[in-house]
Amino acid sequence: MKSFMKAFLIYLALSSALAVAMAATTVPAAAKGCIKGALVGGVAGHVAGHHGLLGAAAGCAIGHHEASKNAKAEQNLKAVPSQ
């Protein structure tokens, strides 16, 4: 029992150190559309049969795709000179 506790504490310490290192080096991501899509997808997935996480993941992907598509279309509108 003593060796299990020691191994667990070592694992916990290493995991915590890794988490702190990863948190210190992260860069904020531009996840436009993901939050809104995840909320809508999570609710839809939950209502459709308690698959909220799957719905949230799909909603995030779709929301990000739509936001990217809209940003690209807006950029193309700015690039075209008006006559």
C-alpha cells in the first residue's frame, strides 16, 4: 500500500508540473464561432439522446467552419474595388 501511495504522489506531481508547463506556454487561439457552435450543438446533442459532448464537438467544428467561411467572404468583399 505504501508503494502505491508513493507512485500515486509521484504521478500526481509530474502531472501537475506538466499541466503548469503547458499552461505557461499556451497561446490564445482564435476560435471564432466555436463557442457559439459548441453551445448550440451541446444542447441539440443532449436533447437528441444525451450526446451533449458529441454535439458540442460537432457544433464547434461547424461553427468554426462557418465563421471562417464568413471571414473569407468578408475579406474578398474588401479586396474587390467598388466602382
